[in-house]
Amino acid sequence: MKKCLLLLSAGVTALIVPAHAQDDTEAQSALETYDSNAIIVTATRRASPLSDVPIAVSAVTADSMQNSGASDIRQLNQLAPSLLVSSSGTEANGAARIRGIGTVGDNPGLESSVAVFIDGVYRSRTGAGLNDLGEIERVEVLRGPQGTLFGRNSSAGLLNIVSKSPSFKFGANGEITYGNYDYWRLSGRVTGPVTQDLALSLDGVWSKRDGFYDLVDTSGNKVGDTNDRDRYFLRGQALWEPSDTLSVRLIGDYTNRDESCCGAAYIETRERVPAAAGGFTVNPYNRIVALLERQGAYFPGDPYDRNLSITPGREYVSKLEDWGVSGELNWDFGAAKLTSITAYRNYKSQDYGDYDYNTADLLYRDPGTYREFKTFTQELRLQGSAFGEMLDWLVGGYYAHEKLTLRDNIRFGADYGTFTTCRLLAGAGVTSTGAELALPCNNAAALQATLPFTAVGANPILLGGLQALAGIPAGTGDTDTRYFQTSENWALFTHNIVHITDKVDLTLGLRYTHESKDFSADLNNNNATCAALQAQNPGGPNDLYDLATGSFGTGTALAQGILTLGCLGNSSNALNALNLQDSFGKGEFSGTAVLSYKPIDPLLVYASYSRGYKAGGYNLDRFQLGTTGTNVIPAVFSPRSDADAATLRFAAETVDAFELGLKYSTRNWSANIAAFRQEFTNFQLNTFNGTSFVVQNINGCGGTLTPGTNAAGGGRCAKDDVEPGLVSQGVELELSASPVRNVLATGGLTYARAKYANQLVGSSDGTIPLDPALFLLPGNINSNAPQIVATASLAWTPDIGSNGLSALFYIDGRMTSDYNTGSDLYPEKTQDGYSVVNARIGLRGPDQRWAIEFWGQNIFDTDYTQIAFSAPLQSSSPGTSSTGQFPTAAMANQLISAYLAEPRTYGITLRGKF
């Protein structure tokens, strides 16, 4: 580890190799105009040297990705310090963050704050980039809000993935890789001309690997593995160039995955109570752990031993089919150039299995669960110059139509009823003495018979509720529940560069976007226990919940617990009769203004302002149905109507971004510096609170909070006092140097402080308090937002003799400061700072026609967490000690699980081409 830290501390430089042109023909033309060593970019849709482009854009070339071992965007973390990509419960729905800002969680109703484009086509969810990318020209990372140059808006940044286009010169290449965990990867590409005007290409990837986790039984014996890999990818392309002014590129691709994914390990199983002097103390044991162990749960110990326990007969399954076709036309008719990109994509993933992540049978998704996106997009751009080339103008339009279907069938396991009943009786307000373990918590019939002899036996309503809860049948839950969302987006945009002088440019961009969404749901559930609980002595003095007064009856805490757990996520049968439908539409302006100055040829300075936008949508989890974002009285407690569908809405996210930048570039070295501030209003936050997904817009309050109505505190804010709820600000430094032939050193440093306001509310008008699950957010740093990240790389490719042989010596590293991996910021989810290093050494033949390489990723076997989360249902008190907007919680016994990052991998690759 000391070697790792020495390597990274020496490199306060960015492993950001500036972008090539988006269009290869345009790039070649630009290289003939400018210095042959210039790096050409088209981030402004115009081919220019990087040092002349006044925006924060960077890219990773195919060689850099190959050396680092990156085959999907998640591995770009090593190469771009401002970027963090992670995956959680399913690799089909990863999350990307730029400058500490992104959209988290597995809720498909939310689009990403960091948009992903592959060959100019928008991918509506980041998980599409977690597939194998095949033959890639480069990946561009645009930092800050985007909208006037790319088809789709994005509020935090954009990843633009560009594949290799067909060549009019015949060629073929392939590689075979073998590594530990019995890892195999085969990839290849063939390309060449069919006629003088038409070229084709076909590339594909197949990979297979054993799982990183061992599945063990309660004796610790291995019974299988999970988080394996079994996938393939194909992409065919046709490039038609009938003249110098017209080109058409057609692309079709198909991805298939059938894998076991994704298991999670316990990282926190202690029971904690606040200490008088601050911090917390640990109880002798966690009552939740003790109850789970009574039901056969097994806790393997150190999570980084990578041993997991799973309910017998259950599994983790991840199946995916992702395919699409696209066509890009470029027509230069002299006065202007027209670009058209048309695409259709179908993305379907099935992710199901054991979702309590332990041996006890509490909760699972059945094989009918899936999410599917059907997306059509059309982008048009027209660009040219005017007034003697004093104005470079661009106008464009964009249209997208997407249908989302979610079939989310969650069911109770055989141990659910007894576990939840004993969990309630264990209590949460005082230190557990273990007395609850005298109950037969592993036998429903015995537990129901024993309950009259407990302290609650004097209350027949509570007693009846507990007995009903204990007897919930296994398999109860959704039978065919579906959510539907149709989205229609159209936009008009323009982006113009005014050359005020030969040294001063003014860039102006403007976009109008109109987004409409239609929502409906078909709820089907067979949980008869929930309806029975709600019918307990309705309106009587001991009712569990009084529908007339909207309050709980005798034994409030216990009554609320019985109803919450008896109706969890499944609700009453009355919801089956609802015809949930809702829709909204909204238009929004966004844009940018940049003033740049080039005092000398190698130096560029600029100042910019951008306003970004991301559309609102619907929380596809009915637990919040009928609430106003506070989860105080979930839908299961009282009747719902069709009109309650509107309560699942969340508003559009907007950002005002300011940036100052400097770029300096010479033949042998370059330096880029950017200082930024980004202010987010209605930031869309998705949190799993241990029972359901909470989606809420986050805003700040600069005035005085009026008292909230929920038990955890919170408050409302006068509309005039509402301000941005999340601000990201900092500095980025990028350097690269090639001091001698065959040596390239790159690296960088990002300082980004993405901090919530000291007082928060849940709506832009200040009327909705912050959800109690988010009580730790005010004044703290956003999740998955390390404040300091440093990256460095060194590549040396010396010649060996005079016969064309060469060697490769490569190493890269990323050092990350502490950050919290949970969107609710529970301190138990904090990840300490860490460093990850990759390395590669190889021998290459003349013109690199063949190569043999030995490689290692995470060579120091660093242990770290991607995402931590509250283990489903495994708490009787999830609170954590806090000060500020909310009062201090009494204690916390929430078990914390995590999706761990990959361990050390190593192997050998053979590569050839002709």
C-alpha cells in the first residue's frame, strides 16, 4: 500500500487523454490544417484542437482503456478523477457521478443526471454502459450540464462513447484472455470494403467467469458462487460514402447476459446507542441478528472473505437483452452541413432472487420480475458559418419517445411472519435483554399460541394483529403488478460561436425542452392479511388504525409496526381495484454562455455559465402512494383513490453552473485547470430506507423552518426563502507529459465538495418537509462524492532491438478520500479512503501485429465498498445519532449490507491482427 500511495502522491495529474474528433474524416481534415501533434476534439460539434475548446471535456482513448483493462464504463474510474461509476443490486442499472453529482439507486423511474450516449444515441439508463463496449475509439467525459450540443439534456455531465467505424482497408484482429476466477474473454473484429463506396465491420465479445463470492451453508461449506459473468455482445456496421459530401453509417448491436448477480455482504451488524459524550456505544449483541440466527440465518464474518449465505432454494439471477439499430447521415451541401441520427432501442432486464441477502427466508422477487425500455430517438443538426466566418452557427432539434414497463413482483418468504412479529416484540427503545428470544420465533403456530401469554395479551386488537402478522403465508405478495410510463421529449436548440476578434470568442447556446410523461399502474396482490389487519375493530377504541380520525389506536408504536410490516409494499386488496393514472407536461429553457480569450497560441482562458435540466418523473414504488413525500402515513394505513397517483411524481432537476478555466498545450506537455460551482434545485434523490424506495426533491431553506408535522422533525420553508439544496464546487487539474520518445505520463487531481444546504425541504415551494429517512442530509456531503481524487499513469513502450519488437510497461492508480456510499448518509455506510492500482507488462511484434501481455487489476487487492444499503426489513430502529434539523435518535440496530468492489484479478492476454 505504501508503494501505491507513493505512486499516486507523485501524480497530481489527470489521466485524461484529450478527445479525438467525433467524426474520423473531419478529424483527419483538421489534422491537415493544424499541427500534426495537435489533439483534435469535436465536443462543440466542430473539429478544433483541444487547447482551443473552452469547455471541460476530456476523453480516454482506446489504448488507455486497453492498457488499464477497461471493458465497460465502470472501469473508467481509474482514468478520470472527476468520474465515479458504480453498480448495485443489478448491473443493469448502474450509476455514474461527475463532480460528486449523480442519480443513485435501482428505481427505474429516475433517469441519470449523467447521460450516456453510444455512437450519438442516448441510452436512457446508465446500466446500458455497463455492458461490454466492443471496439471503442474513445470515451469522452463532458463535465457539467449539457444540452445545447447533444440530443438529450443532462444536469451533471455526459459520457459519449464512440465505437470504431468500418474501414475501407481490410483488417481483422482478435484476442484471447485467461485470468483467475477461471476468467475467459474472447473478442474480435473484421472490417473492410465491399465496394468502392461501401465498407462493413463486425465485432463481438464473449466472456465468462466464476463468481467473486462463495455461497456457503450454515456450517461454512461452499455450495456455489455468485456475481459471475456469462455474456456476449455483437455489433455490425455499414458505412456508405457515395461522395466526399455524403456519408451514411448504419449500426446494429445485440447484448445478452445470463448471470448470477448480485449478492451483498453484511458490513455492520452491531446495535448502537448514542453516548452522553458523543458518538455511540455498542450493545452486547444486536437483537435483529439474534432473531435472524433463530431462523437459520448465518453471518459469515469478515465481508471481504467474500462468503455469503443465501436462503436454500433461492438464487441471484440477472438476465438481460439489449439491442438496437441506428442510422447516422452526414451531408455537406456547401453552405451548411446536415446531420441526422435516428435510432430504436429495446432494453429488457430480469433481476430476481433472494432479496433479504441471508439464509432466513424473508423476502424475494419471483422470476416474472423485469423492466423493459423501448426507445425511439431522432436528432437533427444543421451547422455552418456566416459573415465571413465570423459566426459559426448550429441549430438542431431532438425527439424521443420511450415506453417503460416494470413488472415488480415482491413476495414474502416462509420466515417473514415470525421474524417481523418477534422483531416488534423485541422493541427498540431500550437495550435488549434477550427476553424476546424465549418466544418460539422460528415457528408460526407455536408463536401464535404463545402470544396470549405476553404483555400484549391484555389488548385483543394488538394481540389479533400480532397473530395475523405471525401467520402470513409464504409466497404472499404481488401476483402480476405492473407499472407503465410513457415519456415524450422534444427540444429545439442552437449553439453559436462569435469570433469577436482573432483572439476573443463568445459562445452562446440556448435550448427549449418539453417533456411529457404518462403513468399508469396495474396493482395485483394476494396479501389478504393486510386487509384483515385493517378490518380489526374499525373505528373502535382499540383499532389498529382509525380511518375516521386518521390516527393509530391504543399502542400506537406497536399498531403502526403491525400495519407497516403486515402490508409492506403489498398494501391492502383495495389497491387492486384502483385505476392509477396520471400525466404531466412541462417546458424548460436551458443554455450556456462562454467568453474565451487566447492571448498566445498555446494558452486559452475562459469563463462560462450553463443552466442544465433533467426531467421529472414517477417513483415506481407504491409505498409512497398517497403521501406527500414524508412517508408519515404510508398508503397501507388508509384508503386510496385513483387521484393518489399524482403523489408519486417528482419534479424536474435544474442546475446553474459557473466555471473558470485555463488550458495550456505544447508539443510535449499540457495542463488544464478548471474551477467550478454548480447549484442544484429540486435535486432528485432516491433512497432505500430498509422497506421501500423514497424519492424526493431536495431544496435548501435560507430562512426559518416552521415546525414539521412528522415525528422525526423537519419543517417547511417560505417559498421566497427556498434556495438550491445541493452545491458542488471545486477545482480540477489535468496534466500530461511526453518528455522523451515512447514515454507518456498523465494524471490529475479533482477537489469537489458536493454539500447539502444546512436546512432542507422536499419541494421547491417549501411546503413539503424533508423525509425522516433523510434526517442526516442537512449540512453534509452528498453520497458517493469523495472530496479529493488523484489519478496517475505511466506508459513506456521502448523498442527492443531493430527488428520491430517493442515492450509495454504500464501502471495507473486512483487514490480516493473518504466518502459515504449510502444516499441517506448513515455513518455506518462510510467508506474510508483507498487506492487502486492496475498494471500491465507485455511484448509486441512489428507494427503490433501480435502481442502477449500479463496484467493485473487492483494489484494490491484493496478492499472497498461500491454501495452500502440498509438490509431489507432487518431493523426495529433504523435511526442514527444526529444533531441539527432533526433530533437525536434513541438507538440504531439496522443491519447494513454492501455490494463490494471486485478483488484483485490477473491474467494473460494474447492479441493478433492483420
